[in-house]
Amino acid sequence: MAKKKTPRKIVVTAATAQVKEPSAAKRKQRKPKARPKKKERTKMSEVALMPAADTPQVLIPKDNRNSLTAWLSLYMKIDGEACAEATRTAKTQDLERFLEYFTETVRSDSKQLWTRSISEGFQQHLRKTRSQRTGRKLAPSTVNRVTATLRTAAKWIHGHNPFPAGNPMERISDLTTPEPTWQGLTDLQMVRMNSAADQLLTLSTAANQWPKRDFALFHVLYATAMRVSELISLDIEQFDGRYLTNVQRKGKTVTPKIFLVKKVRGYLADYIEDERGDEPGPLFQTRAGKRLSIQQIDYVLKKVAGQANATLPAKEHIGAHPHILRHTMLRKVREEKGIEYAIEYAGHVSEKYIRRYTMPSEEETEAVLEELFG
């Protein structure tokens, strides 16, 4: 009688299947087959890709080559390497949001099923979706950002492994967006914010507070018009006592040097000497040495605004957000030096882009009209 063969054990990873022969000891101690767990949606970060090869298509195992999750993961692995961390995170979230909708709609992960109708349905779904942070419906600009992420990813995949029904993002238009409004501070509001920052420097005396750090980052943000994501990505080695060097801007742009005026250099030096120390690591960090998050910067700005609002009537309260100082400074630079300086200050953005930071507020427009025709 022929000897019965022992079946091979299958070890399944997130995106690939590997075959291993069981050891002799394990053959003798076989356990009853466990009841399979409910399959969970695979995240892009869990997809296992093959080592680099000649073409994108052969980076994905043959038995997984129709997986949309695998293709989007590969796209982010290749394209995302050149993006700033915040941009890479946003793109990943956009694609995972789509993957969740896609798998719920077609009950499959096959890229062959992604058609233009799916893309149109997803865009409609986004228009009805509410933000987990604010509870409000997603803004048209947010929907358009997700659409742009998908458009680029679909074009890349279609170029390497065409979709049977054609590019699924072809002829998917952006939503109409309202005219952007300026979100900076007036001169009076800026005086009040500066005064509040001065007050907090002396009022914040608790052992777990770093008032000089908060004071320095407030003034660095305003003086440089940097994005918050650019500020928190800085390491201490990038401050040479006069300049911030090799600053990674949004996308692939790097600014070799950003000049700091004398008083701001002093604020930064005081923070390093009296609170942070000169150990390697993030320039702006927590007491535990961790890099500050955007939410922590937002908290600092809201704390300054709260101090400024303490003696103001409700209708004059200042609302702070992470980019408020960038909007304020870029508007000031454009008014005093012109659009060319504002573009340089913003990190070489286009005129169309700079307009959202520098256009007059609704109140200012109304005041000008009253002056002209009143």
C-alpha cells in the first residue's frame, strides 16, 4: 500500500502566498483545522511587494497581479518616496478611502472591475461624506484633492497594466469650488496675538511647559511664512545660527536657505539653550524628544489666540488655525514688496496658488466699495 502523502501547509501573507513543508515533528502533532477568521479589508501598508525588478508589473507576484490594493500600494511605494511626509500620508489616506468604497461596492479587489462608473459613484459618495474631525460634509476642495490623487494613480496603473474598460478616471471632472477667501489676520489682530504671546512667555510657569519653545515657533512661523508641516520636519542641525538650511518644501522643492531676522534668531537660540538643549533630533520637539505634530502646533496657536481673546468681546475674537500666520505674512509681503517676493517667500508657488493667501477679505472689499461709491 502506497504511503499517504502529508499535505503542504499554506502560510498566507497580506498579498502573497508562500508554500512551506511542515517539519517531521509537526506532522505527528497535527491540530484540528481552525475555523477561518472573517476576512478584513487589506490596507495598502500591509501589502507585501516583491524586491525591485526591471518593470513595475513584475514587482507584484503573478498570482496577485490583478489586485487593486497591490497596484495602489506599489504606486505609493514608487511615487510616494519623492513626496513630503504629510503629502504621502494624505495620498495614502485618499487611496485607502477609495479602496474601502471599491471593495464594498464590487465585493472584490480585482483592478479589472474599476471602471468610470465606479469613479463617478465614489465622487458622489464623497460629496455626502462627513468629516470625522468636524462633522461637516467634505468641502469641494477636499473632494477634488482625493479625485486628483486617484486620477494620477489610475493613469500610472493604466500605463503599466491597462484597465480592460479604459482609464477609470478619464473624464472625471473636479467639482466647482467657491472663490477662496483670505484667512489671515489684520494688523490689529496681529498686534493682539503678539501681545498674547509675550504674556504667555511669562505666565506659563508650570514644570511641564516649554514657553520659550512655543514663543519661538510662533515667531518662526510668522517670520518665515512656512507651512506647519515644513516647520515640524526641521532638525536642529538645519539651524546654523542665522539661517534655516535645506528646508523641504511641499512636493519635491528644497529651499537651500531661509533667513531669520535677528530677534527671531534670538528667540530660537533662547529656546535651544534654556529648554531643548543641543542634542540631535527635531528642532521643535516635546519634552520627551519627539517631533511636534500639526495638532500640537494648532494647540499652541489656539492658546495664544485664547489669551488674546480673554479681554475681547465675542464678535472680535480671533480664530486661529495652523496656516493663519502663513496667510498673514504672505499678504503683507505681497502688499509691501509685490507678487514676485511673495512667490519666493512662499517657496516658489504659482501666482494662481499665491492668490488664495493674498486676496482681500470680504470686509476689506466692502470697505473699498463704500469708499469708492459711498
